Amino acid sequence: MLRGSLTARRRAALTGLTAVAMLAGLGTEAGAAARPDSPPTAQVAPAGTTAQVAPAGATAAGTAAATAAATDPRAAFTARVVALTNARRKARGCGALAVNATLSRVAQAHTTDMAVHSYVSHYSRTGRSPFDRMRAAGYRYSRAAENVAAGQTTPDTVVAAWMRSPGHRANILNCGLRQIGVGYARNTASRYRHYWTQDFGTPR
């Protein structure tokens, strides 16, 4: 559980090779009542990712796109996280989450900031919560939640880590949530190298 003073929560100092954290809340446009839940937990993520290869006869543009995907797999990784999340929800009897462009931008911006500045927290460096960031981007919700993680090298390992944690699992399997945005960023010069965010919401 992300407990303690606001300053301590903002720092969210974590130890170990990898970490996961979650936050869920319900609220209106005017404000959200955050419900911090499970503690950050250490996980060991196996190494290894798969590069995409352009098929024979591909056009120059297609080859360039495949090369970009191999070096920056963000689009493929975030799509895979959504697919894995929806597969878990389907097994639970929940409806699939629809990808929302605003939630995707919010999740990606926070993930990139964590990667660039080498931290893992629901709170930005300026102290904004996920709910602050969603509202600032114009996303109006009746309920919302966030999962963050760092260190897991693939979509499969990060979703598996979230599913092993009761709080993160509860967000993923919350049938009352309707939309999702996912962020992924990699920075080899940072502490955890790989950073992930899932932002969930149900629009008003």
C-alpha cells in the first residue's frame, strides 16, 4: 500500500530489480478520492524480447517501419498489454477494455517521464496524481485506476507481475472499468530500464 506522508508517496522510493505499484480511485470531474492499495513488490523479470523481421519483398517504407518496430517496440508492446489484459478480463467474465486515445497519451507521457528521470511512482515529479493527469488531459470519468511497473522486459512479464499482486489484479479485473491506455518506455541509462503504465477509466 502506498502509505505514509504525501512527500513519501511522491518519492515512492523502491528497491530491487523490478517493481510494481497501483492506485485506484472513484470520483467526479471536481475531484477523485484516491484509494492507495497494495505495496510496491519486487519481481524478477526474465530477459529477452523478440524483434520484428520484415517479410521478403517488403517495400522500403515497410522495411523502415519494421526496423523502427524492432528498435522501438512501443506500439507492439502496448497493444500486447491490452490484448493480455482483455484476455484475463474475458476469463473473469468482464467486457473488453476499449483503447482510449486520451488515456493512452496520459499513460505514455507519465511512462516516458518515469523512464527519463529514473523513478517509479503514481505521482509525477510535480506531485500530480493519475487522476490529476487524466483531468488535465480532458478525460472525464466516473471511476479510474492506474497500474505502474518497472523492470519487466516484455508485455507478458509485466502483465504476469500485475496479476500476481492482488491490488493490480483487482484493477485489471474490475468489470466496472471500460477503457484503457497503456504506456511503455525504455531507457538503458535509467535504474529499471523498462517502464510501464496502465491507465483505466469509465467515462462520465
